[in-house]
Amino acid sequence: MKNDHQDELVLQVEDMLGEVFRFQALLEEGKRGHHILFKPEMIRMTFEHPHEELTELLENQIDEINRVINESFDYASLEDKQNFFASQPKNLQKALVYGYFQLIDSQMTPAEKTLH
């Protein structure tokens, strides 16, 4: 029985590491300008709001953002992840998108950044 528990734990760790790797790959695509984690409408909706408002949303919803990101690991396809994120309340959607872009921005070197 103990061996079954260890095998299950190893599988859980492998699944988690796989999700982390996939998330990192999505961030790398984002650095190239391919924002495939969110639907374009969500991104547009987010950036209709001022930076200060988005920063406040992000700071106030960090626990919810972590919860939603962790739950998104349960969805296998990118489309299912997009739909899951799009099903969240509007303010949480904006916080997710803004946080994603802040994360990408913080990982980029000045040479990688393109002003739009």
C-alpha cells in the first residue's frame, strides 16, 4: 500500500511540473507577442482601464488569482483554459490579464521590449 501512495505522489509531482513547464512556455510565447492564454476580448477589456485601477485590482485579488491559476491546471486544452478564465467575474478577469502582462514585462530584458 505504501508503494501505491509513493507512486501516486510521484505522478502528482510530475503533473504539477508539467503544468509549470507549460505555463512557462505560455509566458515565453507572450514575450513574443502571442498571448494565447486569454481571448483577445479579455485583453481589450482589461486595457480599457487605467494602470492605477488595474494595479489595485491585481493587489486586491491575489488570492483569487492564485486559486484560479491552480484550478486552470485541471483543464487539458488551451481552449478549456481560456473558457475557464473567461468564465470568471469581470474584475478577476482583468486582474488575471493584467497580472499576466506584468509577469511577462518583469521577465523581459530592455532589448526584448517593444513599445506599442
